[in-house]
Amino acid sequence: MRTYFVKPPAVIRIIRGNRLQWSISNKSDEVYLTFDDGPTKGVTISVLDRLERHNARGTFFCLGKNMVQHPDLVQEIISRGHVVGNHGFEHLNGWRTKTSSYVDNVERCNEVFETNLFRPPYGKILASQIKELKSQYKIVMWSILSGDFDAKCSPKQCAKNVIQNIRPGSIVVFHDTVNAKENMMYALDETLRHVESRNWQAAALPEF
Ligand SMILES: [Zn+2]
């Protein structure tokens, strides 16, 4: 059985939604494709090439430890017109991490690359952690998980997860990682084609 929801259940969005960003209210035709857990050698560049081919922009929620290893990839993301967000220095589970350590880890990532967009790893963050971070960061969740990280999910199913649910204002999660690559590349291609066919625009998340 799948242990995650492609779309967050409405009840979770209502309880936790007041300080978290689950979608962008949007009168235009923008959708927001996001890529977590990179940057990754041999993967992130392929994502950038695909986005470029479709004149699309994206947001990369990078891990601080990966940015330290691949500053060239961070530079490439920025120079091609995309946005970098904070995903923590390490991929910490907020529910299992003391608030002070959690906040330190986010700050450590921000020292590598300064941004005011933060996405909690696994989407797991405590109210006390939100309280500490919310003045400095926009905490970005999602409206759609592609499921690209799930070894039991086929590339076609990942594409379907996105295409059946995406609409203007949607925030979609992909992963630019080695493990997700096969599913992600296929789902991303299909998503970009779908977005074009609807005359929508894939845009980077607005910073504040
Ligand atoms: Zn992550």
C-alpha cells in the first residue's frame, strides 16, 4: 500500500494550512514544478536541459550538504533563470528532531545559499519549528506528489499522478536524485507536454 498521498487530504491542509503554502492562488496560468533533494551530478543538468527545451522555469529545494559538493550545479540552476530553495543542510525529519537542532540545520543550509523559501523534508515539521522559521521563510509544501521516489510506482503512473491533478496554481514535487531519475524524467517530460498543450506556463515560485 502507498504510504503517501498524491494530493494532501483536505483535512491536513485545513489544520496545518494557515502558515504553510500548499498552492499559489493564481489568476494567471502558472504552475510550479519543484525538484527536491539535489543538486545531483548527472541528474540536475538533465532536468535543466528539459526545462529549457520547454521554456519552463522551476524551483530546486536543495540540500545544503549537496550544494557544498556541487556549487557548479547551484550556479547553473541560477544562471538558467531558476530559483533555489532551502531543504535543510541534511534531510532531517522535523517530527524526530529537537526544534533548536532543526532550526540550526535550516540556518546552516541558508549559510551555503541564501533564500527565503524553505521546504521541510518529508513535509514533517512541528508547530514549534514553524513558529521559529516563519518570520524568515515562506514554508512551501505542495499540492501534488509525483511519487517519483517510489520504487513501486511506474514512470507512467508518476506522470498520471501529476497530469490528472495539475491545474494553475499547483505546486508539484519531483526529485532530482539518482533513485527517482527514471520515473522523474518520464513524468517531467509528460508534464511539460501537458502544460504546453493547455497553454499554461511552468514558473519558478515567487520569493518574498
Ligand atoms: Zn526531500
